[in-house]
Amino acid sequence: METIKSVLFFVLLITVVIGVHEWGHYIAARLCGVSVKRFSIGFGKPVFKRVDKNGTVWALGWLPIGGYVEMLSVSDGDESDKEKAFESKSFLQKSFISLAGPVMNLVLGFVLFFIISGMAVSVLGPYVNVRDNSMAQQLNIPNKAKIIKINDTNINSYSQISDELLAAAGSPHVDITYSPFGSKKEYVVSADLSSIMFDVKKEGPSSKMGFEPVKIVPVNQLAKVVSGSPAEKAGLKAGDVIKEVQGVKVGDWEDVGAAITSIRNKHDADAEQEGGASFTVAVYRSNVDSIINLTVDIPQKGASVGIYPTLLNNEPELRRPLERSIGGMLSFAYEQTASSATMFYGVMKKMILGDVSINLIAGPVTVAMASGDSASYGIGPFLFLMAMVSLSVCFFNLLPVPMLDGGQFLMHTYEAVVGQRPSERTLKIAVAVSLAFIIAMTGLGLFNDFSSFVSNL
């Protein structure tokens, strides 16, 4: 069932991302008067196909891992159709058509981040806890420290810490500016990342450094007892520490919740059970320094016992609130989009230099599994993954590789400057190199997928 769900959400994600990309090429071609012969999402035998009034074939292939827009070429059709051919258009028109696909992926990513910012209330602030025996501990960074800067980049959220550490991979001197929680003093430490290989599939850069997010933790001490609830009627008070439930010792708040839930489920499942059932709790009350035994009535089905735990790390500043205003949402979307671009090209450079593991390149299997996993957490995480994939498609296609959109733009620029197209020999070499690059990247992604699958067996 999980596999089917992953496949379905993967197909949805890829169809939207690739569809938007190819639609960008299509609409730009039509605006420039270029005739489009075929618009296809996916490869292989079409599972859906129709021809519109303009003669364009719209197709959906059974293998949803790409797509293409086939435009009229000067070698096609009658002489009267030459003006509708792609090659007959000006430099600006051809550049517009070639770049429209990546631009639409950029727009999609931005719009999705804008939507996400309207759904979310806050994100984790740039505060960290530090694991024992980690590099962060060796740098004497304390728990709940606020990371202010990494090198010269201001840090505004916890996720940005990983991005900047990844961008700084391989450097022998990475300045980390932090401030202890509740203090205005700033300290700068220098980390040597020259010998660290970041492999984000196994461990993120923040975790590799020894950082962990400062999570809200419920502890076994009552913060609030609801007025008129069974708990208040039994005599429970804020500040009480629950030691036992129905004679069974409990350690943390999870134990308390599990014990009460078990009692309630057993009560609800007993058809002969009448009202008036109860359970016992033993609490430590600090103002009398003693254990007090109390009896709590089991509330009616759907009602609450009426107790809330004390929350550690619940200070408002540990989370960064997101503005629900249009300006705030636009700012968040721009920040995420710009950060993604910096990270993508930074990681590409680091992989070439050998500072970041090539295991970072994911294939379709990894994306499919991530699609199912993110969808399990809700629409927000799934849209975030879709935004990241869309931006990755944008940035990858802008690479100066002849078979990609960025390479096509370079070809158009060369033709405009020199006054003629590159020679056939040059074009053949460029296509061969491009094809080798794309096959290598695809093969590496599939190899990484297979390696991850084997390691998880």
C-alpha cells in the first residue's frame, strides 16, 4: 500500500513539475508564432493522446520521468510553413522559448513557497542543541545557542544552518557566530570543514556538526488543570508531578498519556461498564513535599480528563513567526527561492571539487519515496517537496549543457554574435557530450537509489 501511495504521489508531483516546464516552452513558442507539433509528458507508448485544432498532438506517456515539446523545424513541412519554424525566429524569440521552461519552474517554486507561508504559522528559529562528542561541542557552542551568522551570511531559521554549512563544505575556516540563549553577547568560533565529507542522504550537515533543533518537550508536571474537569474535581493542581497511574509507575508525559488512554479504551470497550468508573493517580506536590493519592473519574467518551503538561523549550523566540501579510509571504517565498538557487549551484561546485558526496544526486525511486513520505505528513510538506523539485528542474536545465535549455541559450547567443550556427561537427560533439552528461547523471541517480535500497535491507 505504501508503495502504491508513493507511486501515485510521485506521478502527481512529476506531472505537475514537468507539465509546467513544458507548458512554458509551449506557450512561449505559440506567442512567437512557432508551430508546435507535439506536447508530451512522459515517454513510451501514450496512455492518452489527442490532436487539437492547431494540429498539436497532446500525449501522456506511460513512463512519467520527463517530457518534451516538439516544434516545427525548417526541415519539416512546405515552404509556406517556414515562417512558423523555430529556426526562422529571431535571437530574442528563440532565447525566450528556450528559457521559458526553466522560468515557469522558477515561478511554480516561488508560488508554492508563497502558499506554504500562508499555511504555516512559524518555522524553527536558528537555535541549536549540541550533541555530546560532536564538532559543535568541541567548539564550545552551548545548548540553545542562537546561530547568528555562518561566515558573512545571516541565519534566520534552523533549516538555513544546513544550507550554509553545505555551501561552506571543504573550507578550513568557517566562522560561526552565535549567542547564548538569553544573552546579547556574540561569540565567533572557527570550524575546519576541509576534511568533512557531507553525505546528506545519511546525515544532514547540521547533524554532522552535532546540531539538533531545540524541540518543545512535554514533561511530567502539570502546567494547567481545566476548571470543572474530572482532574480538578479529583484535586489535581498545576505543579503536580504524576508518579503513578492506577498503581503503575510513570516516567515521562508519554507514559502518563499512554496509561490514561489504555484505561479509557478498556472502559469504553466494556459494554457493561456503567458510569462512575474511576482510576487512581499518585502525585508529588512540592509545597507540601509529599505524595498524594487521588481518584479521578473517567470522563465521558470524547471528553477530556483536563490536564496539560509543562512544556520545556516553549519560549516564543525559539520559533520564527511567519507573517500572514502579502508582503511577509512574498518575502518568505523570495528567501526560500534564492536560498535554493544558492544551495543548488553551490552543491554542484562542491561535488565537482569533491567536498560533497555524489550520493546527494537522487534518482526517481528516491523522489518517489520522498513524495509518499511527505504526503503522509500533510499537504504542506508535499508542496514543499514539489517546490524543491521544481526549482531543481529549473536550475539543472539552466546549466550550460547543449541539450539542456541553458546550453540552447548559449547556442542562440553564439549564432547571434558570430552570425551563423556552429558547424555540424561542433554540434555533433556538443550533442554527444551533452548526452553523455545526462546519461551519467541519470545513471548516478539510479545507482544511488539502488545503493540506498540495498543498504536499507
